[in-house]
Amino acid sequence: MMLSIKKVPTLVSNHQKEEGEESRLNGGGCGRNCLNKCCIQGANLPLYTFNRMNKKVQEKGLVDDEKEPPVAFLESLILGEWEDRMQKGLFRYDVTACETKVSSLFLTFLVLFIHWFRVDKVLQPFDGNKFNFTKVGQEEVLFQFGASEDDETNFFPFAPIDVDDSPSVVAINVSPIEYGHVLLIPRILDCLPQRIDRESFLLALHMAAEAGNPYFRLGYNSLGAFATINHLHFQAYFLAVPFPIEKAPTRRITTTDGGVKISELSNYPVRGLVFEGGNTLIDLSNAVSESCICLQDNNIPYNALISDYGKRIFLLPQCYAEKQALGEVNPELLDTQVNPAVWEISGHMVLKRKHDYEEATEENAWRLLAEVSLSEGRFQEVMAMIFEAIACNVDANESIALSIGEKAADGNQETNATMIPGKQECLVQY
């Protein structure tokens, strides 16, 4: 039996249309200056290149082996280009005018169209007939983003697009949920489906590190976990408050040979893993990407949050869409039309209805997120899969079940220090 649900996704591009409509456009140039073959020949876009040398993970960020950390230019570039697109009227609304409050809860979602979306397959082939990011107008692209050839950070205001070496690009989300909301689209012309690979995840960590701002976060949603476009992409934005998930206590499980510490979230409504540290950025990236690949290959939907300069990643397997398709979610929760993707699970929840925003309570937020989480038993099974996939060695005196399901005999429980002190609050927007 195929499981599917009605989705009410937000448009991420002004050129996004119903499935199949764009396939009826005549060839010979679509006239929209897009990123597809019909328009891209001879095009130029700004280019930001980062130092590809392996970076060491340090307390306050990521630095090159033998160089001082550069002044963060990427943040000003993103926000400057984003503001330029706002002045040009490319966004569907002014997100800075949305009501926002920090309290016990969360957010706002904008409805544009409804279609049926399959949720029982995390891995699905790319379909060029459906909307994908090659159909985005070039005016929505801020810049190309990739590794430099001279191991230096560079910015070129005009750089040709190499169609034979597919560039990664940063584009605006025309339906932003926060200031500076952008999309990172790895190797856009390769038309990769929404699935994590090592190279693309490392690229996302480099972007977090290059931004140099602890309030710049990247998020990833797999298919089946509220990704609405099957073309590989990450979302990112700036929000100058700590997310509730970043302040949740954790319990250490193990440390990999590469120095990556793996912990379990505790006292949080959604069960998940936290990866941090590592001897180098590649060590951290490999541990997380291999875990993501394990989940994908086992058809387990998940979300991932990249936090704290790219030094800390939250991996969150979930089952809400499956429950929704099976009719197992409380109708009151469905009426809110909140799709619990990476931002919602992390504590930034966008609410569609005014009264939901005004009457938001921590209890309601936790009730929704509890429906997202795997059961304790299923979570332990998934943990075992992940640890086997990344060849992680857990202390023989403390089994995986004990590490993630029970408190150790000596009461050893670790609460990670957060970027900013404060209560575990949720952000509410309408």
C-alpha cells in the first residue's frame, strides 16, 4: 500500500508551478532567465570560494590547520544580497513584519497549493518534469558557493557558470520564515534527488563555518520528513535566539575514533542524536553523513539541524507523516496545519492561524512534537543501525540500550553548555 498525505507547502521560488505545467513550455529558451540549459549558456553569477583545507574543530569555531580564521565575509554577503532581493520585490511578503514572540512555543506557515505527496519512500528518483531548482530565475540566485583552487577565501562579483562542473548555489526562499532565509543547492545542474551524500553534507558544514555566526543555522528535511521538493537542498537563516533543542540536556553515548562525540537528547519531546566535535570538520561530517545515509537506506525519514558554526549537528528520525497518512494523528493537531520539519522540531514553529498563535502553550507544542518522535523501542533499533553503519564502538560495560534507554549506574549524565544561557523557550511567530 502506498502512503500519501495532502501537503500545503510554501513556494520557495516565484517560478514554482503545479507539477507538469512547466513541461508544456516551448523549447528554445523559456524567457525566464532560469538556470536550465535553455538560459544558462554564457550566464554569470557572483562566486564565493572557501578554503578547502581540512579545518580543525575548536571551541569558538572552525579554523584552518595553519592559518588565522578570516574575517567572516559570508554573513554580510548573504544579508546584503538578500536585502537587495527584498528591495527588488522578489519575496512574496515581508517576513520582518510577522509577529514574533519568545515564550513556550512557536511559528507561521503560508499556504499556496495542495497536492498529494508520497511519504512511504525516503529515496525517490529525481523527476525533471516536476518543479526543481534549475527552473529558478537567475535573479533569485545570490551567488555560487564552492571550494577555492588556491586554498584562499575569495569573492568574484562576476563569474561564469561552468555547466560541465555543476556549481553549488545559494538562492533566496521567496516564502521566508525568518530574516535571511536562503537555500543551499549542491551541484544544482547535476539534478540530485533529496538525499544526503558525503560531499554535499560537508559543503553545508563549510557554509555554517564560513558564516562565522552562531545564529546562522542550516536545516535538512528528507522525503517523508516534510521535504516538499525532490531536488537536493538545505535551508538556512539567521535567528538571534537559541533554539530550544540547542538548550536541551544530552546524555553522552560514545566518541568515535575521529573524536566525534555522540550524545542522546534527553528531556526533549523528540528523540534524537547530537554529534559534535571531531578532530577535523571532515571527521564530523563523515560521522553524520554516514548516519544519514544509513537512515535513507533503511527508509527512515529524518531531519537534521546544523548549529554552532557547523560544530554541532542534531539528527532526528521521525514518523509524523507516516502517522498522518495512517490516520493516527489527533485531528486537533492536524487542524493547526503545522508540518513538523527541521525548524519546527528544533523549536521555531510557524503557526498559520491567529488563534493558535495567541493561545499557544508549551503543553500544546510538546504534544505536537511528541507525535513526531519515534517510540523508545524503535529509537533504540535505529540507534543500533546507525552505530553499526559508522562502526562506532560503545564501551562494553555500557550497552547501547543502557546508553540510550536507561541512566548509567554511576548517574553520569552530561548537559552540554549552550551558546547562550537561558530557559528552554520556543519561538512563536504569526
